[in-house]
Amino acid sequence: MKEVTLRREEQFLCEQAFFTKNTAGRLSYVEPCPVRTEFQRDRDRITHCKSFRRLMHKMQVFLAPEGDHYRTRLTHTLEVTQIARTLARALCLNEDLTEAAALGHDLGHTPFGHSGERALDKICDGGFRHYEQSLRVVDKLENEGVGLNLTFEVRDGILNHSGVNAASTCEGQLIKLADRIAYINHDIDDACRAGILTNDDIPREISDVIGKTHSDRITALVSAVISNGVENGIGMTEPYGTLMRELRAFMFERVYSHPTAKGQDDKVTQMINFLYEYFCKHADKIPQEYRKYIETDGVCRAVADYIAGMTDRFAIGCFADLFVPKVWSYK
């Protein structure tokens, strides 16, 4: 099976694609798998790890929404992966590399979405950025401290899916675009579900070009990436690139700062601050799997690792256990 996949790469991938045979390898050598290619192996390591499973209980935009259909960090990750694979297939790039990087891109995300990230960034020594934490998760924190030992190219795609730096492969660069296409559109869908927006609220100069429905918008933006090709780098044809940036700005103005979505921000910040200060003073209370990094990385980083790994409900429960008085009853 592996040999068939490698032969198909030679036959069907474009010259700008990254070929699995050219991987720079892993941090530590492991015997090759007889069935899976290196990037397929990375995909499986990510989907079987604890951090991936915890994404199902981390919010995307809305904190603890009432309803089963709002996105979580896990469903966001799956939508990014689906879009990224569609793009890679159409552009004749390496789908397995693309899929693995997409599945791992948010493993380091905090509880409470970007609200939690901003809170940790303000109080952590050296700041906190979820894409850097995602790399730390796969390199160091997962698998009882051994890490997942992923290939260089997947690690590069995870680290550079956000921020100012570009991934070194076209496949890695796709993740940044797929991430943005996914979250802008599914956040519109969730905002409409929450009663914050209707599709008619989106400026006409945007919706008349990229579409008025969830499906039409994704199709238009994905098609614009495919039309751009790979010869001059990963990008999006105009006017779609400009309109997506305008749509993103609209979402920041109308949704991401809306009281329904962000009305709990102050409480999230206070909760993260309380947890961080408490565990920095009582480092013996954090689990051994994080405590062991105190000697090499410092107390603050070990505490940040612990808090970033929490799910929303675990963080709330932890806060309640530490700071909310228990009702006493006589039995």
C-alpha cells in the first residue's frame, strides 16, 4: 500500500508539491511503517492523541452555548481539514501532508478560544500563542512527555498556520487559507444560529460576489484558491482575496466583539488569571506530567501548559473547586 501511494505521488503531484520521499524526517528516528507513508503515520498519531480528543470540549466562538449544533474546536478542525484536502487534491499537492498538518493545527489552543489565549498571553512570561503551543504539544507534551515525534514538514505546517511566517511547503501554506475560509464561514453560520446575524446583514458588495449562503461562500473562496494555482505561491485570485479580508473585518466588528459571543470575556480573563496565579504559587498541585517541566522550562511555562490543555468545562470545574465555597450539609 505504501509503495502504491508513493508511486501515485510521482505520477500525479505537481512539481511544487512536497513528495513524501523528500521528508527531512523526525526528531527521533523510528523504523518506517510497512503500510503507511510518513505523513499518513503523522495523521494517525495526531488523531489518536489526547489533545485531539480534548478539542471536542473547547469552544470556537460561543462559550457553553445552549444547543448541539454550535462549532467546537474539534468540529472547526475537521472543517479546516476537509477544505484543505479539497484544495490539495485540486492543486495536485500532497493530501496526506496537508491533512496531518490541518488535524494538528489547533492542538495547543486554550480553553475558551481566543479569549483564553489572550488572557494567557498577557500574564505568561514570553507571551502565549496557540500555534507555538500546538508545536510544543506535539513535540514535548503529548504521549507522556515523549511527544508525537512528527515529521519536520507537518510540524512546520502546524507552527506556521497562523502568524506572520509562511510554512515552507505549499501544503503547509494551504492550512492558513483553509483555516480562514473555515472559521469565517462557520462563524457566520453559528452567529445566525445565535440570532446575532442574518445572511442579509452581510454587505451586498461582498455577498453579491462570493454568495449569500454558507455553501456558496465556501465554494467561491475555495475556487479562488484553486484558480490562483501554485506556480506563484499559494494565494487567492482577486477580488476574492480582498473580499474575504473585508468579510473577516465585518465579522470582527459584528460578531467577535458582540456581547452574546464575548459577554463572558471578563469572567474568562479573571478565571484564567486566578488559575494561573494559584498554580504558580502551588506548583505541587499541577499534575506530574506538567510539573516535570518546571526544572527545564520554569514554573510559569509548566502552569501555562496545564491551563492551555484544559477543556472549558474542566477549567470551570477546577476554578469552582479552588475558589467557590462548598455548601455544607449535615447528614
